[in-house]
Amino acid sequence: MAAIALGQLFAFWLLCSHQVRKAEARHNETIVQQMALTDCLQYIPGSTIASCTIRLDPGAQARHAAGQAAATGAVPVSFTYR
């Protein structure tokens, strides 16, 4: 019974330490993104928050392109025939 309890405590410790490492990684990523945005705004003449966000976030580039296509009336289409 004691071995099972120790095993569960060890598994719980592993889970908690993994979650803490993930949280630290997310925190560090947020800090780096904020620093990149600040640098973009500071060193690129005429930049705006929106232009720097699109420049720094690859997912934002795709969303921006999709938004531009929707604004012009063009609809991207993809078909797969088998």
C-alpha cells in the first residue's frame, strides 16, 4: 500500500513539474513576443501595432491575406477529386 502511495506522489510531482515548465515556457514566449513588438515599433519607420503584429505572427499573415481576399470579393477555393 505504501509503494502505491509513493508511486502516486511521484507521478503527481512529475505532473506538477511538467505543468510548471510549460507555464514558464509560455511566460518566456510572451516576453519575447512583447520585446519583438516593441523593437518593431521602435526601429521600423512608420510601423503600427497592426503592421508589426502581421510581420511577427505567421498565423496573422495568413489571416490577413484571407481578410484581404474577402474584402476584394475573391474566394480561395480548393477541391480534391479522387
